[in-house]
Amino acid sequence: MKLPRSRHALSHRAIDRGTAAAFAFFGDPRAATFAWHRHRKHQLMTVTHGLAYVQTATGIVTLTPWCGLLLPAGVRHETRVEADCRYRSVFFDPAATGSPAPRRSPSPPTGSSRP
């Protein structure tokens, strides 16, 4: 089943334009797919209820309650959240953390399977 693309007010472009060294985002429980994108900030995503799936060029990670995933700045990913999923993301400016500048990750695999 194909889920609708997110029409969320906080786009990945808005995340990248933010000037705060770090900020949090809380996702509402509703099924959605966030199409392939990347951020200039590091992203730490956790799930408090339900399931989320994050796909990168190297594979798919299933996030279950109270598990987290750190996506370094520049890593292309697609995120799918189930209808009852509650998730949180914290975004960190690489410069504020002493991390190297964002790197470009490989393109996603073509014809890749979805969870």
C-alpha cells in the first residue's frame, strides 16, 4: 500500500534554513511517507509509539518504541511512519557539534523494496 506524501508544515528546506544550533520536532500520529531528502543538520529520530521505517542507500531500519537512529548531515533518506506512530526528531547543526561538514551520500537504490 502506498502512503500519501507528507504535507507537513515543517519541510526539510525549513529545517535546513533554521539558525538554531539544535531544535526538536514532534510528529503527529498519521500515516505518511517523507520522500527522499537530506538535511544539512544531523538528525536523531526516536519513536515513542508505533513503527517508522527509514531507508538509506545502504538499507532499511525499522524504528520501534524507544529506539533511535542518528542520521548524519547529508545522508539521503526516505521515512515512512505508520498511522499510529508518534516520533520525535532533534536536529543538530554540525558546526555547533564540532562535526565535519555535511557529506553527500550515495543515491538511493533504484527499484528498492519498501517495508
